[in-house]
Amino acid sequence: MEVMEAILTRHSTRSFTDKPVPKETLEEIASAGTYAASGRNRQPVLIVAVTNPELIAELSRINAEIMGTEGDPFYGAPAVLVVLADKSVPTYLYDGSLVMGNMMLAATDLNLGNCWIHRAKETFEREDGQAILDKLGIKGDYEGIGNLVVGYPASPNAECKPRKDGRVIFAE
């Protein structure tokens, strides 16, 4: 797939099959994230590839609590790529966002559905979120940037919504 094709066809997937995503595929998506630009090439971002169903359920539960719902904000995705960034780096938020963008395009290129799920910041500010990081051996002052849910789309023929006009201004 060409880069522009991935950009023009990527859309948020909110319904997944339960088919697992191979570890090699998740590694490829995460690798694309590590190649995102970062301020002064500091590379302050960590990617946690979660395929453990119990941990996905726990992250989903916390996310749902924050959102004030009992539904599954991860839409049954079999994998979640959690992006964390070191808050001591001034550009951490932007750097983490670029990682998310690269991974979404990589997942699209690999014909996988994906969706950026917010509330990672709030998740890892909580005591139970911090306990997850501790259990994974992640030390430091990290902020959750986003959760990228990834999997095989239950409805693979979904299309992108039209883009709004007038969003590009040329100053010539």
C-alpha cells in the first residue's frame, strides 16, 4: 500500500472479530511507531503491546469508569497498543501523538482495523493504572497518550467519512 492510500483510507474501526493479531504484526505496527519524529530525537515514548485478555479487560474497565459507562470502550479488540510518554521531555505529548499516527497508518497498511481510544492519561494517573505500570516494571514519570485498539474488522468494507471543505488555507 502506498502511504497516501493508507492516509486516505484509514478510518476508526469500532467492531472487531475475536481473531488474535499475530505478535509479528503487532511488532511491525509498534516499530512504525518508534520511527515517528520526536523533538530533538529524544524518543520519549514507550509502547506497551497488550494481548493478555485479562489486562485488556482491566484497561477497558478503567477506561469505561472514567468515561462513565459500563460498555467496552475498546470495542472487543484483541490487542491494545498503549502509548506512554516521559513527561520530562517538553515535546512528549506531540511525540506520543505522532507515534499514535504512525501506528494507525501501519495498522491500516496491514489491513487491520484500529481506533484511537482516549483516556489513557486519566487511566495511568489513577492508583489502579499506576499498579498496572508497576506490575509491568515501567518506572518513570510517564503520561498516557492514547490507546490504539487493533484487530480484524467485523465489517471490513467500512469507508472513510467525507472530509470537511475549507480546512486548508494557502498564504501565497
